[in-house]
Amino acid sequence: MTTELVPTEVGDARISYHRAGAPKALLALGHGAGGGIEAQDLVALAAALPARGITVALVEQPWRVAGKRLAPAPRTLDRGWTPVAGRLAGQGLPLVVGGRSAGARVACRTGAASGAVGVVALAFPLHPPGRPEKSRAQELLESGTATLVVQGTADPFGGPQEFPELPPGHELVAVPYGGHGFDVPKRAPVGQDEVLEAICRAVGDWVLRVV
């Protein structure tokens, strides 16, 4: 793994590269508002996808690099992400952008403008828990590019059944028993490793199709 700092107008962002030997695509993934790139789904994707020819770039927002505990407003998150996407887009590989939770929202809002060929939305926070009337679906529907949504069926921020009809080019993969962090209860008939492997397989297959 190698790292790189990228200056933005709201501070330095940091990219951690997990490189493929003969890369066919570059997948950039941002983290959520409540954690960093150590989230289990991001770690699993960074470990699994390089073997399939997909370089994974895990991106830490400037507020995390600076050691702050609270994420800033969405507009500030976008300003901390856009220069990173531009840096990655210039590396000569088809770029897919994405992230988990708040990072998925950022990728949807900025994906088309960054020149990405697709967006991977992991645990998209469709609405605040218990507030379905506060829908953020428009961000997803207006991503402007091919979009994969990977959503746990037990996600309190919105399960797969709550999503509106998706436009052509958008796909939704349901993760049985998965919560917002894709954690599964011990009583579930599937194990945690099995769920993470399924997520990695679905994301890898989709990325290789869109590039």
C-alpha cells in the first residue's frame, strides 16, 4: 500500500492505494460521517479487488486527516473530494467513484462532473433513521452515470424495499440481514465473512462490466 496527500481548499485529503498488478480500472472509495477507511466493507474491497485487476483507492476526507471528530456540511465534503477525484481521473485508468454512507452521497453528487464512468454507493443513507419523509433519493437518481447501490436489508437508513424505481443504468444489490455497516446478527443464517465476500464479488463484477 502507498499513500498520497492531495491538497484541497478545505485541507489535505489522503489517498491509500491498494494497487492491482495489471489494472483495468481504478475504484475510489470514501468513508462515512461516523468512521474512516477502516470500515469493514472498505477494508474487504481493498483486499479483494486488486486480484481482479481493480486498483482500489481509499480516500480520507480532510476533516479525518486533520483529526476532527465531526464531519462538516455536505458542500464542504464535496469540496474535499472533488480535487481527489480529479487527481485520480488523470491516472489513465477508467475511474469509478464511490463510498459508504455519506461517502456514497458525495460520490453521487460529484460523480458525473469528475468524469467517472460509474458510482458505487455502499449503504446509501436514503433517509435519517425513523424519518423516511426526509428522503435523499434525488441525489442517487441524479448521479448522472451508471450507479450500483449495495444496501443491507436491515439498514435503518433505508432498506432496499424503500428505494424508488431506479433509472436505466442503476442497479441495486440487497445484502440479506445486513445493517448500515453490513454487520449481520449472530443468529443470521449467513456469516459475516460470507456477506463481505458477496459484496466484494458484486462490486467487482459490476465495476468490470461498466469499464
